Amino acid sequence: MRCFGWARSQGSSLLHRKVSSTIFSVEMTLQPRPVSRSESAVVTKAALRAATRLGLTARAFATVVGLSEATVSRMRAGDYTLRPGEKSFELALLFIRLYRSLDAIVGGDDQVAATWLRNHNTLLDDKPLSQIQTVAGLMNVIQYLDARRAIV
């Protein structure tokens, strides 16, 4: 069988793949896959645990994930979970990624990770904790950590 590539039909979400003389259609959904309540709870718990291990205050964590301090308090009490599709859920996933990268670099030492977060970094030209208070800064710190992990 020879594949002649993919083509998108005008005005539709179908992709057509022509193989020899047969056309196969695959309908693509643009919706994210559904996330169960348990997955929401896992992301909420993981983000809170990462914030605790890094010694972030409720105010600092709330700013990172774009929520109020009161909402973070409700999260800790178990009365609120992050919901997929919302910015706070996406930011929490990025924060968890930051924690996992930093944890891998420091060998699981949360004290070293917390200290790194609060000290000035010459390459970032700021304290990482100050940087992660904005989405652009959070992405910048994640990219920095990814680059540090990839050193060969």
C-alpha cells in the first residue's frame, strides 16, 4: 500500500488519507479527553503537596495557579478540586512539572529545592519564586530546569 499523505476537507473536521485508490476517513475530535473526578483530585493533591514541600505560602501558591488564598484554603480542606479546562488546572500541571524537574535535579532534597527557589539565580536574573508568579516566568523557569536536566 502506498500512502499519498493527509488532506483536510474544507469546512470539516475530517482528515482523509488516500491509500492507493481507497480513501479512509478519520474523524478527529478537538475536545480534550474527559478527566475523571479522581484525576482532578490527584492533580489538586499533587499541586498542594508540591507547594508544601517547596515551602510556598498559600498566597504564593494561589498566585502561581491563579486562584485566591481562600480557594487554596478550601483545596487544603478538601472542599475544592481543580477542574480540567480551567486555567488554574493547567497552571497546577505546570507547577507540578516544575516541582518534578527540580526534585530530579536536587536528588529529592526538598530543603535544597526550597532554598533554590528563594535565592537569586544569575541566569534567570531573579529569584525563581518571583519568576513563577507569572505564566511567562513559570514557563521560563520550567525551560531553565529542563535545560539543566538535559546536560550531558
